Amino acid sequence: MQINENLIRSVVEQVLSEVRGNQSGASTMAANPVSASSSTALGRFGLFSNVDDAVRSARAAFEQMRERPIADRRKIIDIVRRISIDQCVELGTMEMEETKIGRLEHKIAKLKTLGERTPGVEFLKTECYSGDHGLAVIEHAPFGVIGAITPVTHSLPTITGNAVSMIAGGNAVVVNPHPSGRKVAAEGVRRFNQAIHAEVGIDNLISLICEPTLETAQQLFKHRSVALICVTGGPAVARAALNSGKRAVVAGPGNPPVVVDETADLDHAARCIIQGAAYDNNLLCIAEKEVFVVGSVFDAMMSAMERAGAVRLTSPEIERLTAAALQVVGEGSDKHYGARKELLGQDAYKLAAAAGRSVDPKVELVFGETTNDHPFVQTEQMMPFVPFVRCKDFDEAVRLAQAAEHGYRHTSIIHSRNVRNMTKMARVMDTTLFVKNGPCMASLGLGGEGYLSFSIAGPTGEGVTTPLTFTRERRCSLIEDLHVLGGISNL
Ligand code: NAD
């Protein structure tokens, strides 16, 4: 019988790590709300207090999964899907209570949809070249342990989507979650691992740092056993990942502009803008953040927005809202506006109240006319107020949209029936996602074609991430044989 040293080493490491976890559990549990409430000691079911232990345990889990058939990856992914779907109400409510941003129904929907729609093992297609010189087979192999950084805007949903894609590719993952969404992240990860351990016999495939900091993120970036990093977040973490010296998949920030031209179906455009911009109170990175409308239909478009249920704020109201919602952050050349925590991801009626207007709590979006240089146009505001800018013509609208997107090349949207205008804007914007005549989420297969992920890697070019994003190409070549179309006389 052949002895597999890697497997034995990994099992021993896992047992040692569990013993260490149990020993330290008594002292760490009280400090960790997740451990205390679920009576799970750190060091088990994916929960770790330090990066070294988390990576070592994830590596051990990876080695074990490597010994298993691909069918086991499917089983593991099905477990993650099942928990995300069946427990979406409980976990979505936890996420809402902890982060206090967005809308409960969308927290729940995001978990369910990512559980249902993130592509799995079936996405890994083997390629083959056959010719006179034989056969070359290209397969997609795992990297090993992936370090993931996740945002507060979709704490557990991003982990769910990342876990499905990364495990489909055969990897294990260590997550450094956003500190403000760490408890729900830990609770989800604990449930995933507990079920995977019970049903497949592998623990810590999805590991997590329970008290994440910028230092633990840096340790993850630098860890020699982390083969790849995947960050989903704003400008600072995107920069940090690009400077990490490690291969990185970077799903960075956006500020998606919308252009409406004179050929658009204005009522349809208004409904789409409300659907996208109001979803989870505008926390989606792909969500409509500012709208440029050609002058000849500007007033008609504003009326269409009101007909569709959004509430229009006056200029003085917008200025009061701006003072309450945005503030100058950064220093020197990095000075820019940022959203204030108190109003980020809050309901439209709260924004209206800050503007001095009382509106029905059922109102999903407030909007109004601003100039192009208004901070609400230039800032990724992540709240359900959308500024509308009156433009001379289509070319000016596209030029301003391009400037407001700040070169992120993330997402842009057009409402038009003019194919030439669509083409022109698509070429100028050069964004990873370009949506025509739909709400932003249609570009992720939610009402449009294509597949779903909540990590859209613009800066590093992978686009909407899939299991293939998290694999290495490996080629096996057989020379001369197994190519069956050649002449028999050569054999
Ligand atoms: P954030 O940038 O504040 O935090 C994201 C993550 O990065 C968190 O875990 C945070 O702790 C970590 N982080 C921040 N600065 C860091 C640094 N210097 N070094 C290491 N880690 C660091 O963003 P957020 O508020 O949690 O999420 C919203 C942002 O994420 C928006 O800019 C949005 O566009 C972006 N986002 C992008 C995508 C995408 O697919 N491209 C998806 C979701 C969110």
C-alpha cells in the first residue's frame, strides 16, 4: 500500500490544531461573541484567532480535499448552497442587525440567490487539442489556499459566493471579513464547516479570522502558504492587494453612471433606475449612482421618476442632505468626499428626513437635479439618493459619465433605442459591465443573461469571477498517440 505523506501530515496538523483550539477555547470564547453563543471553540469549524492557525488548518483541509473525487466538491458546494438558501432568513436578519445598513428583504434575497445561482463544478470545462502530433488536454487545477477579504456591504453573501467558486476550483479559503460584519461572517462559516465536517469529514475548508484587523489582512497577504488573494472592497484594499507582491484577484470600487438619451423609453428607464439604485439601499457596487440625461428629455425623465414612485427633492433639500450625508475625507491630493456612516445604506425616508422632508417609509428612492461637479455625482455614495445631471447632448452625457466613473472601469448603464449611441458609450466607458435598457443587476444574470458573482474583478481583469478564476491551467501532452483521425499507415 502506498503511504500518502501529505495526507498524513495534514491530518496530524488538523488534529494538533483542534487540540490547540480546544486548549485555548476556554480563554477565547468569552472574548468572541460567536464562540460564546454557539459554544464552538476557536480552532474548529473554520473559526480562528490568528492567521497562521487559520492558514495551516485550511491547508490541511485542502490536502484532504485533494485526495477526494470531484463528486465530493459537489457535495461540499451543495452544503454551502443548502445552508445559504434554507437559513437565508435567519442569517440575513443577523447580517442586518449587525451591520445596520441596507434592507432586510435584500439581505435575505442575496444569500438565497448566491446560494442558488453561483456557478459550481460544472463550470470547469476541460479543453483539448488533437492533431498529427497527438493529444494535449488542458485541465483546471486548484491554487491551494486562497486569502479572501470581504466587504461590510455583503459580508456573508460574498463569503458564500467566494466559497462556492473557490471550492468548485478545488481550493480552500481563509477569510478576513470586514470588522463590522464579522459576527455574521463567523456564524455562517461555522455552520458551513460544521455541516461539511459532519457530511464529508473535512473541517476548516472555509476558515475565518474572528477578530479581523488591517494587520491580519496584511499577514494573510504575505503568508507563504497563501497562493492567491481575492479582495472585494473599496479603493484602499484594492491598492493594498495590488501592492501585496502576491497574485491578486481584485474586485474594487465603482461609481456606476447611467446615461439616458432622447430615444429611451423613459418610464422603463425610471423603473430600472429605481430597481437598481434602491436595491439594498444602493449598497451594490454595480448600482446606479448618478444619471446623465440629455436636455431635450430631462424634464420628462424627472416626471417619469416621480410616476415610478421616487420622490424628487428640491435644491435646498439636496444641499441639506449633502451636509448630513457626505464629508471630506483623506489628506492632501487624496482629499475627497466620503459617505458619513450615519446615513450610508439607510432607507430613503431617513435621507429625506435629513433633507428636511417627511416621506412615506415605503418610498424606495429619493432623487433630484444637481450640477455635474456635485459631491453626490462624484462620490460612490452607497445610499438611495440619486443625482440627475442635465446635459447638452448625448456626447456631453457620455463625457461626464466617463469622468464620474473615475477610471474604475467597473459598471456603466445606458437607456436608449439608438444602437449607435449604445456602441459609442460602450467603447468610451470600457467598463467591465455595460448594461443596456435594464437595471444594474441584469448584468449578473438577475433578469439578464450570464452568471452570478458578487466579486467583479475590474482592476485585475478577471471580470465576474467564476470557479475558473480560481484555477491554474495544467496541460498534459501525449505525443503521437490517442489522436484517432490520422492515417493508419503511420502507426
Ligand atoms: P472597504 O474598502 O471599507 O472594506 C473592504 C474590506 O477591505 C474590509 O474587509 C476591510 O476591512 C478591508 N480593508 C480596508 N482597507 C484595507 C487595507 N488598507 N488593507 C487591507 N484590508 C483593508 O469597503 P466596504 O465598505 O466594506 O465595501 C464597499 C466597497 O466595496 C465599495 O467601494 C464597493 O464598490 C466595493 N465592492 C466591490 C465589489 C466588486 O465586486 N467589485 C463588490 C462589493 C463591494
